[in-house]
Amino acid sequence: MWQAAVRLATQTYQLTRSFPPEERFGLQSQLRRAAVSIASNIAEGHSRQYDNEFRQFLHIALGSLAEMETQIHIANELKYLREADLHEVFGQIDEVRKMCWGMIRAIDRTCGLEN
């Protein structure tokens, strides 16, 4: 999961290199920070002592994934991304999202929190 999040962050940096200079402190920066936040929260949560803490950090990572997805849509509307890149990054976002939800469900089962 963490490895997939790191790949997503790396891909985001590559994708945003071609953004216009005026986006350096705008959308480019926001996308990069959201992508790095995903991998960072997974790593930080994994280092915590209790599963419920890890679970909370996974939810924060999911929030950053949603933020990133929105920013990608905006970048697409502004014609900053190629169609092939758009599909690839959305695929990576979905992959990381599924992994996070899978881990949350596993923690819930372990802690007796499942519905």
C-alpha cells in the first residue's frame, strides 16, 4: 500500500512538471502536497502503536486521495493533462484507495468494529 502511494506521488511530480509556470504555487503545489501526504500518512500510521491510530491515519490518507482526485479533475478541465495521463493517475488513485479501505476493514475485523 505504501509502495503504491509512493508511486502515485512520484507520478504526480512527473505529471505536474509540465504545468504552466503560474501554477507553481497553485495547483501544482497542491497536487504534490496531497500526493506526498497520502504516502506520509500511511507510513506514519503504520508506525503507531495501536491499530485504531493506524486506522485514523488511513482515513486521513483517504481524504488526501479525494483532495487529489478533485485537483486532477480541475487540472484536466484546464487542459494541463493528457487523456492517457489522466486515466493512469485515476487508476493509481483507485488502487491506493482500495488498499486503504481493505486495510481499514482488516483493522475493523481485528478490533471487532465491523458492521
